[in-house]
Amino acid sequence: MTERGLNFIGGAWVPAASGATFERRNPADVDDLVGVFPDSSAADMAAAVAGVAEGCAEWARTTPERRADVLEGAADLLAARAADLTVELVREEGKTLAEASVETGRTPRNLRYFAQLGLGLTGTTYPAAAGGGLVFTAQDPVGVVGAITPWNFPLNIPSRKLGPALATGNGVVFKPSPVTPLLAQRLVEALLEAGLPGGALALVQGGAEPGAALAGDPRAGAITFTGSVPAGHAVHAATGPIRRCQLEMGGKNPVIVAEDADLDVAVGVIAKGAFGLTGQACTGTSRVIVPDALHDALVERLVAAAESRKIGDGRDPGIDMGPLAADFQLEKVLSYVRIGQEEGARLVTGGRRLTGDGRERGFFVEPAVFTECAPDMRLVREEIFGPVLVVQRAGSFEEAAALAHDTPYGLSAGLVTRDLDHALAFARTARAGVVKVNQPTTGMGMTVPFGGLGASGSQTYKEQGGGQLLPFYVQEKSVYVSPHG
Ligand code: NAD
């Protein structure tokens, strides 16, 4: 079935004002047209922001309980539809069924969690200077929050932005990735069906033009962005110095394998982080740093792990690696495979486009492993966002730690070891927002703070996790009250 998608602007489902549309096709089979969606302009975005700027006051006046009910109601709808959403997610983005079902399971839980966090929002009271008076802090919504999101978790990431924004009484203008418009629409449909007033939310489909218009619109008091470093920098520049801006961006995440590590554990941790989600996770493992003594044995096992992947259309339950999400992803991965070879790294397996069995109609690639990688290579320093693993040698644990930090990024970093001293030293010194010991660099807890260091994030507000998350979505006000007369 082909979806005929619309924007949701000013409380109504509408096409782009120009009538322009774009197509989204299944990345496993480009003959399969998933949907046709509005190719929105800056003018569409201006109308969306105007609508939410006007409509959000009604939502701000609702009780926290009412807001929680709407989020819980949307969670119930999404949970009831999880099986269908899982298939749509596979078809639109290319995940495997198992990967997609993790996301469709997590999204309702996120909304429920934020519903409860919103209920727990409190202020503080202070001793009053004047007799009988009261001083307290109030947590008001910011007003209009702009949410700009990537395609690799098209339900999970938006739910972590829309959930807290709505729970705290904000209106939201949601600009999803043009790679995953259908799942974005499904999230908005569930929220509206659960009783969210139409004035509190807008959905604007399309690419960088409406995204830039949202970031640059002064009526949006806060912009929460997840995506690449270049787009994040553009968003940051557009929001300027006054408005709130939260950026979560890319990574080049290392795993150090210590000399004492069990190689089976190491390969399990690395392969899941590197090849899971077809390497398209911001926290995916892209570098392995290993001592000379373990190098050859580890590489041999990594090659076996890469070559054992069953690659195909994720709708087939026997598949454990789906396609890349889009043609530009395939081009990027293949270009880095070429770059790595030109730079002198040794490609030990993979890196070719896969065809045959109908796979020529999709964006399938063999997972790649490179060895003999020097720290200054682009292959080692730049985010590829695909299943390409580079292996670096280190003479000592200290050298390995130094190599791990030797990129501008700082999202997730891993260590495989049995040595508690190494684990604690790495946890203390790693320049990464997330440190994993004996676990894949991917996979984060819903209630745990999450945000990148270095070039990976703005570091102004954590994206996820309890008390650290809500302050982005509220403005605190100090109120002084005295009795009259
Ligand atoms: P992208 O930067 O191309 O797009 C992200 C969003 O920004 C999309 O909605 C896009 O339309 C919009 N956009 C693009 N240019 C813009 C501009 N100039 N102004 C405003 N909006 C603009 O990223 P992507 O390809 O969708 O996603 C992959 C990237 O996201 C990777 O770099 C990945 O590491 C990162 N990512 C980070 C996290 C995290 O939590 N740190 C999570 C997931 C993905």
C-alpha cells in the first residue's frame, strides 16, 4: 500500500502550499513505493510555527494530569499497533524485524516515562524576606519547541523530544527526516487520536529547507536537534545566541580490546555495535583498538563475524542485517571503502555492494573490516555511518586510550577487559558521553542521561534521562508574593 501523507498545520491535515511532493521508497526494494509526502517549503514551516505559537497556550493551561493522560493514551495506541508499525519501520527504513520491534516496543515506554516525569515537575520554596510572604520557583513551558530529527530511529528519537516537550506543556513543531516521513506521521496520528489539541502540534515533512526555517524562526523558543554535525552547526547558527538549542550529533565510537580480554566476548560486543542496525547508529562501533598480541586472532574472528551476516530484506525473519537506508548512504559507505584503500588501509573483508536475489533493487552492502589503519586517515577520523570497522594497533593500554580519544567526537566509547583497574581508569578518563565496559557501544537505558562530548553534542542539555532532561523544556521563574496590606 502507498501512503498519501500530509502535513499537520494549524490543526488540519494539508498538502504543501506549493503542492510539491517527494516519494519514499523501500530501501530493500526501490520498486516498492512506501508513500508520497509533502515537500514543504519555508513558507509551510512559517505557517506551522504560527499555528503552534497561537495554539500552544491552550495546551499550556491544561493540568499535568491531562497531559500525562494524552501521552499515555498515545502510548497505548502505539503499543496496540506495534506489530504493524514494526513492519512499516522495516519497509521504510530498512531495519530487520528484530531491530524494528525493539524500537516500536521502546517508543510507547518513552511516552509513558515522560508522562510520569511531567507529573513530577516541581519548584522550590524559599524563606520570604517580608513577613507572611512566599517566594517560590515556577516551571513554565518554553512555548513553541522545534524538534528536528534524523531517520535512523524515526519513532524512538522523536518520542524522546515530543514526549518531554508535551509533558511540560509546550507546543511542538516536528520536522522529521525525509527518509522516514511515514513513521513520523504515525507518531503524530497517535498523539492526536489520544486527544492532543490540534493547536499544540504541527508536522512539517520535507528536508533542509523547512528544517532551516524552523531553526531560524524566533517564535520557536527552543530547538532540539538530532542529526549530523554539519546540519547541527547550521541549526546552531540559525538559533543564535539567545534561544535554546540542544544538539545531539555524530560519533566515531571506539572499542578498546585489552590484552586480558576474552576474544569471544570482544567479538560479540564489537560485531553487535558495528554491524547491528547496518552500522547506522550514532553510537555504533566504528573503531577497534587492539594490542599486537591479540591483533591477528581478533581480526580473524571479526572477519568471520562479518561474513556470517545474513543480509537481505529485513521483512524476512531469517535476515540479520538489512539494507542501508538510502541511496546516499550506499554512496557514502562505498566512497569510504575507496578512500580507505587509497589511504593505504587494508580491506580484509566486505565493502562491496550486494546484488543477486533481487538485492540489486536495494541498498545492500557487505560489512567491511579494515586493518593497518593510521590515526590520521579519514577512514579513522570521519563518521561513516555504515557497517565499516577499522582496526588499529596499540602497544599499551595507555596508547590504546590515547588513540580512542584521538578524534573530534565523543559520543560512546567501549572497553573489553577483565581488569577492574583498567575499567575504572577508562571510565574516568574516556572523553565520551557514554562509556561501556564489556557491552556494545550501542544501546542506552531510557532513564539514563545520554549526550555526546566533543564534537558529538552541544553539551548544554542532556538529551535523555530523568532530572537532566526536563530543564530544556521549561523556563524557571522566581515568584515573590506578599499578603496585600
Ligand atoms: P542529517 O543531519 O542529514 O538530518 C537530520 C535532520 O536535520 C533531518 O530532519 C534533516 O532534514 C534536517 N536538516 C538537514 N539540514 C538542515 C539544516 N541546514 N537546517 C535544519 N535542519 C536540517 O542527519 P541524518 O542523515 O538524518 O542522520 C544521521 C546523523 O544523525 C548521523 O550523523 C548520526 O550520528 C546522527 N545521529 C545522532 C544521534 C545522537 O543521539 N547523537 C542519534 C541518531 C543519529
